[in-house]
Amino acid sequence: MGFTEIYGYILSYFGIGFLGIGILLSIGLIIPACYWLFTSLAVNKGSVVFRRMLVMLAVIYISFSYLGSPAFYEAAGWWKITFLGTFILGFIVPVFRMDIVRLDRRRDRGLAWISSAWWILLVFSEALLVSGAPHQVVVLYLFIGIAGILCGSMIGTTLAQTARRKIAESAQAAGGQ
Amino acid sequence: MIDISVISKVRKVIFWVAVSAVTLFGVIAIISFVLSSGVLKKPLQYPKVVPEIRLNPGERKVFEFESFCLDHSRGGPRSTDAYSLMSTPAMKLRPYLRDIFDEYLSHPSRWNQSDVQQAVWYTEGRTKWETLSPEQRKLIQSATGKEDPASGHPVIFLSRMASAFGVVVKTNLFLALIFLGLVVLTLPSPFAVIERGISWMVGPRLVQKLSQSRFGQALNTLAANKGLESLRIHTDVLFTRLVFRLFSRRR
């Protein structure tokens, strides 16, 4: 073996160690990350718009970088269109049903449920990827669909809540006069 | 306010990390040099077989090439995908790949293209030696001089593990880091939320230590930053104004 081969040979042992640490860390951190996601998304207190916009950007970034990885090359060719379609759907539904929005709710359970579905699908897809299962197109489309619904409904729900507050304020003002 | 002593500590840490890394890579390089200095390198035959391509400005030539797939797990190229002729780092990084191509190009009439393809995929470490046909085993043995050379090879093992776990590790670590950042940036007392998230993994003592440490305090201080608070409020106010304006027009 030449210099490069031996150098790579020795370095790969360190690489195996680092990868092992990375695997352990990623397994350990995925659960607190999920808790942090639910907490920051569902709470209706404080600066909700700022928080949900950042969470939406984070979900888009993670979903897109996961599906864009070489492991899924050609697996789900229409995923961007699927995301756009489900995003619109997720946005429209809460806006059109703003009559059922309750302003006194401390936590938004719907968003927490959708984000948990997104997280479960991500972990399931990762498990399939690691196990070497050849076909997971259905899971990938479901994952990106849920990601679109989650992102759309984050903005849609926030818009519906704000609009509902405006309507309630206007009604109160009209009643006062 | 930024603590000056923290900056000098960070500088020291960076310096010692850099020195340790240089020492480690240097020692490995010396060991590799000593081990490889006495070994005779097998001369490659393919430069004699492959024609040298030189084109004058505006000149056009047509060559036919045989191509091989280097990554068994990837999907086939689409008809619209562009092909380009270029060197690949896999030739240097993946063990035995160069030997197999060299053997095939040196004796093209002796080996089948499909057997060479199987041998190329074998260097990824996903194919078991027992599943190869006798002809494919013979090709690998003639090229590398070993029986089942991929078995137990750390470079092949690492690349196989990295291709399986790399995406998962990257995604999960990014996810954890991004959501940790979001908790700090968007919640009023972030360490309480972080604490509840990690309390199942680490003992209560460690959690308490972390919350009292500079790290915990720094996170809470960052979350209470006035600039950040004003950014949060302004974003909310802007969005609310936009929605109010939209609904005022409608009414």
C-alpha cells in the first residue's frame, strides 16, 4: 500500500469513532429536539408570529435538505410540487374555518399533533434508510405532505387567530357605541 | 456586555485544538510514510491503454467510452441528465477500485463488463464475497492479489456506514441544533424548556449544574436581549397590522 492508502487506512479508524459518537448523539438529541419543537410551536403566548415563522423556516430547511440528499435521488420526483400543494391546503383550511378559532387557548393542540406526525414520519423514514429498505416513496411523499401542511397551517392558524382578534375587537367597539 | 476573560479562554481552546489536530495528523502522516516507504507500488497499466485526448480550438472528435456505476444505491440517471467526462475522487479514496479498472483495461478481452460492474460494487462493501460468481471473484483476486479484500477493511466499512447513517446523523444533529436555537431565540426563559427536554437523559444534578453554569445563564441572558425582544415584538406588530389592514379593507 502507498502513502495515501495507509494514511486513509489509519484515519478511517478515527472516522469510525467520530461517526459512532455522531450516531449516539443524534439518537440522544432527536427526542429533546422533538420536545423543543412541540413547545415552541404550540404555545400561544408571547411573540407567536416571530416564533412560528422561524419554526416554519426550520421545518422547510430540514425537510428540503433531507429529501434533497443523494440517498433519495429520483425517489420522489414531485416532492416540491407536493410541498407547495399541501402548504396551500394547510394555509387555506384554518383561514376559511376561522369561525371555530378560540382566542383563550393557551396551546394549539392541532399544530402539536401535525408536528408530531412530521417528526414520527421523519424518524420512520430514517429507520427505513438505515435498514436499507429499497422503496420508501410513499413515506417520503407522506413526510413532505405533512411538512407542507405543518408549514401552511402554522401561518394559516396565526393569521386566523389575529384576524379573529380583529373581528372580536371590532364587534366590541361596535357594541360599545 | 462581553466578558474579556471568555474571549482569551476561547482563543486558548482554539489554539490547543489546532495544535492537537496538527500533531495527530502529523504523527499519522509519519507512520504512513514509514510503513509505505519500503513497499513497491504496483505500476498501473491503464495509462498505456487509454488514449490521450487533445483538442485544438474548434476541433471536434467522437470517442466511445464504457461507463460503470460507482454507487449501487443511487437511482439511474434520467435521460435529461448531462454527462461529463471528469476524474472522480473515488479512484483515490475507495480501496481496490483503481486496481479493478486497471486489471480490466489491461486485459479487456478477458473480463465481462457485467463482472467488472459487480466488482466495482463489491468495493462499496455492500456485496458479500459468497454471492459473487467464480468469474467475478477471479477478477477481484487478479486485480487486488487478495481473497475477499473488502472484508474488514476500515475505509470500506467507514464509507458504508457513512452512506447509511450520514444523512440521518446530519439531519438529526441539525434538527436538534436548530430547535435549540429557536428555543433560545423565541422563548422568554429558554433554559427551563431546555432543562425539561434533556432531563430524561441526564441526572437532575447535572441539569442543575448546567442551569447554574455560565452556559445556562448566557442562554437566558441572550433570550432577554433587548434587541432580540424588539425584533420579536416588531415582527408580531407588523404581521398584526398587515392582517388588520387586510380585514379592514374587506369590511
